[in-house]
Amino acid sequence: MIPIKSNEKNAIVLVSLLLLFITGTLLISLVPRSVRFTNKKLETLDGETISVNIAEPIRGLKIPQNTPAVIIGHGYMANKEFMKGYALEIAAAGFVVVTLDFRGHGQSTGSLDRNRLLFDVLAVKTYLASRLDVDIHNLAYIGYSMGGFPGNLIVNSDPDFKAFIGVGTSLQYGLRQGNSSHPLNVLMIHAKYDEAFNLEVLRNVVGLRAGKLSPLIDVNQLYGNFQEGNATMIYLDDNSNHLSVAWDTDFIRASRNWLINTFPTVLTADEDFYGHLRLLILILQVIGGFGVFFSLMYMLSRAFGFHPSTQIEDIEGKKNDNNTKEEEIKDYAETSIHMEFESRLQIDIGDTTSLRLFFLTLLYTLIFGIIGIFLIVWAFLFIPQPIIGFVFGLLFGASFGILLLIYRLGKKREISLKAILKKPFTDSKKDLAKYVVLGIILAGFLYLILYLSFGRNYIGIVPSIIKAPWIPLYSVIAFLIFFVYGLYIFLIVKPKLVNRRLATLKIIIIHFGILFIYVNAILLAMGLLTGSFFFWGVMIPVSTPLLIISACVDTISFKRTGNIIMGALINAIYFTVIVTTIAPFQGLFTLFSVF
């Protein structure tokens, strides 16, 4: 049997992972097969360009007549891709569905102004009126969170809308009552752990529509009926929070059924439900995608001269006999090279134990992190995306606390902070250009993988043209934050791990764990002080996978190059693009008006 060489094994692994990722990408784009999905740009009456996605059933060459249509509006710090699950399932049931990026969000232009969101919805209705297959007098509106506000306005004044579905949003007092001539069936979807909207307030409003006292209003109970055009219900799920209502498959199924009951004449094109299948495909796609990314990191780092074969060949002393396996020699060589990197770059902090170091880290990040947030957040408040200022201020707080800890540890060993900060650059001058070029290349691959998986299907990560010019500035700030954190983790914490078994996994856990504890503690403290855990409930589910990705990128890139520059650059680029897309374009005062 001919043995397979290491390079051939790497190629086989890469091809296998790439095939898994490509297969997942194709499947998630084709499921459901009964739906066509396209993108379009619309102009509003006040001159803004609104990006929309259109999901519609595929019905052959013949143009169908009188098809009801559904407009879906997203929430704050969200975009139209958040609501793609709703759009696909409803389109599969026979409806024409349009999801839009509100102004200042996603790929739409303009600055967020809640008073002008109605213009965006009207632009979508104008587009639907231009279509020969749409019955413009049979419309429905689904509004998630902030998207429910313009929805309340338009369904209240426009009898063309026969159904309103509020997903984690409020219901307007005095909303028009439906009847058999001008129906308006209202479904309010609420999560038990929703941090933004109160169930009791919702009961009061539904009680007015149903003619009952709010204590008598039960959840998951139908009031009125579809025949009379006044059906009303609160659908409660006890496993979701404000963020997850955008993806909860129970909510999506309930919304689809509500629309089918409102428009019973719709010829259902596809009765299957695809939410769970798409989630399974996404999981396979992500496994393949990240496998491809880290395989490329391994192969490209070798191609750029990091861990080159010539260095491995120099360690011939390990070959004491002919029975030593080639893989053992290679593993020993790479371990020796990596230890040489560490001995060259590590910062000796004396006899401080790893446990003491861990508690010092938490102490400094939590105490001085708050000071750091207040020092920097003012500089961000007047940029056109103050939410980015909040996110970067939060991360800067951790880096500020860690920077002070680095200063203290260095001072005890008579090492200046300036010398520590310069170390990754001065010790690798000849490779600096390689780190930058390779970092940019790998950041591009990572962004592509994230876009084809999450970005197209669950959370849009393509910023609008008005946001793009700010990305270089934000990336520099993000690089400094990730650089300081990486400096501490890999040049101070990592050398303290005496036992090198599972060292990579340990560092990933430490890297993620410190920031995760810090972010949770700060957001929970804010929630206790303000009486609202909205930001905690929204940011933790999003920040957790981002922090895991950052920990893996930093750790594996350091293992491959022996330097923190490349990992900090990759994290800064992908993180900035995602946050820039999600954060709405708005002024400081409109930010306050949202809440």
C-alpha cells in the first residue's frame, strides 16, 4: 500500500470540506425549490434608495392573477435578511413577499428616521401595484420590532391591508376594527423573554379589539373570526426572546397559517415547511466553510514561508532511528518551531500563577473597563453610527483594562509598556508585510464564507454605499482593540500554560471566556441600572458566535505564524463589516428617540 503524503492529505481534507461547503451553499439557495428569490432597488417619495428582496412562488410561464402580497419590515439593528425565513415559507404558500431594508439599514441609503419609515413601505406598495400578478387590494404586513411601527400606521389607514402580524412589537391603540367588508385580522407574536415589549400592555390593546377586559385575554386564544374579518390573537412562545423571534420556526409557521386563513382563496403552491431543513443545511455549510477557512490558513501560511518545510528538515536530530514515523518528526518539528516563536515573543512576568493571572484579568477588565468605556464612548457618539460607538466602546473598555494590567506586569519586571506594544512588530520586521497581505487575503475568504452562509440567509452583512467609507476607520480602531487583547493572551497568558496538552483548545476557551464574562457583566449591569435587559438579550446571542470566531482565528493564526498581527487584522476586518452593516446609519438624537 502506497502511503499518502502529508500535502496530499491536506489537499484531500480541503477538497472534502470545500465540497461540503459548496453543497450546503447550493442546497440552502434551492430550498424551497418552489420559490424564486430576487433583489431590487426602489426609490421612495423623498429620494432614498431602498433595497428589497422579493420571494415569490414559481408558477411557470403563465402570469397568475390576483395573488395576495405580503410586505415584511425588520427591526432595529436588523435588516431584510433577518426575515428571510418568514419570506420563504410564506412565498412557498403562494404569496408574493417583499422584505425591505429600512432607510439607514442594510443596503438602503439614507439616515434612520422613524417618522419617515412609512415612505419606505409606500415605495414597496407602489412596486407591488406595478405588478400584473399582484392583487393590490389584498395585502398583508408583517412587522418585526421597529418594523411594526410603520406597519401599524399603514394598516390603520389603508383598507388594502387585510392582515397585520406584529412580531415582537406593539399594537396601536384604536387600530381600526375589521369587518366583513374591510377585514383586518391581527396576530401579535410575543416571546416570553422579550426584553423590549410588555405582554400586559399587549393584553390591554387586544382586549379593546376583542371587547374584553385585559385580565380575561388569554394567549394563544382566537378572538373574533376570519369570516367576519376581525380575528385577533396573541401567540406566545415561552422559549424565545426579542432577537430570536425573527428566526423562531414556530412563529414563522403561525404567521404563514394566519395568512392562509386570511386569504383562503390562495392556491397553496407548497405545503411543506422548510425551516428545520434549512437550519440543518446551514450547520453543514458552516462546518464545511470554517473547515475550508482554517485549512486555507494552514496552507497559505506555509506558502508565505511560515513553518516552511526547510525548517522542518533542519531538525534531523530527532531521527535517532529509522523507525521514527514521518508524522512524528513533522509534529516535533512544528512544536519546536512554535516554541522558538514563543521564546522569542513571550513576555516574562515572573512567578505569577495562571490562576492569579485569570482573576487579575477579570478584575482589571471589569473595574477599569468601565472607566475605559466612559473615556472612549464620547469620541464615538457623534459619528453617523452611534451603535458602533457603543459596541467599540464596550470592547475598548476590556482592552483598556488589559492594557493597564500589561503595564503593571511589565513594570514589575522593568519592561516598559512601549517595548511590549512594539514587540510583535520589532521582532518580526521582515515578515510584517506578509502578515498584512495574508491577513487581508484570509479576511476576504472568511467574509465570503460568512456571507454565503449566515449573510444571505439569516443576518445580512453587506453594508450600504453610505456606510462603506467608514469601514477603514472602524477597522483601524478594531485592529487596535484586538491587537491589545491578542498581545495579552498570547505573549503573557499562553506561556503560563505549563501543561501543553490541548493547549490550543485551552487558549481558545480562555480567549473567549474572558471577553464573554466581561461583556455579560457589563450588559447585565446596564440592565439592572436601566431596568431594561434589551441590549443584553439582543447583543449576547450575536456577540457570542463572533467572540468564538475571534478566539479561533486569533489562536490558530498565532499557532501558524507565531505572531498576533495577522489574527488581529482578520478579526478587525470581518468584525467591522458585520457590525457596520447591522448598525443603522443615524444621528445621536434619533438613537435616543428609538428607545
